[in-house]
Amino acid sequence: MTMAEIREKARAVGITPGRKRKLELVREIQRREGNFPCFGTATDYCDQLDCCFRDDCLGKNR
């Protein structure tokens, strides 16, 4: 997901993205959506099936 898409997603859930870094912004979105704020910490598996960043997160760590 691009930063532009992440900023758009943030605005959609009521977060003002400002100059936040990707990691910080994604974790804030995760919290707002009721998921664990864990972006970038999974190694091989993620049980947060409803998280819209799941594929990006798992791909990042491979």
C-alpha cells in the first residue's frame, strides 16, 4: 500500500496523517479499526485476518 493510500485510509477513519511515518500511521489505523497495533512485527504468521495491512506486513518481513 502506498503512503498516499495509507493517508487516505487514515482520513477515512478520522485520523489526521500530518507528517507521521508509515509505521506510526499504520499502527494508529490498526488501533482505530480494533486490531493490534503490530504492523511490521510478524515474522511468518499473522492471526489478524481482518487487518487491511496484513499482506503488506507479511510481505515486508519476508
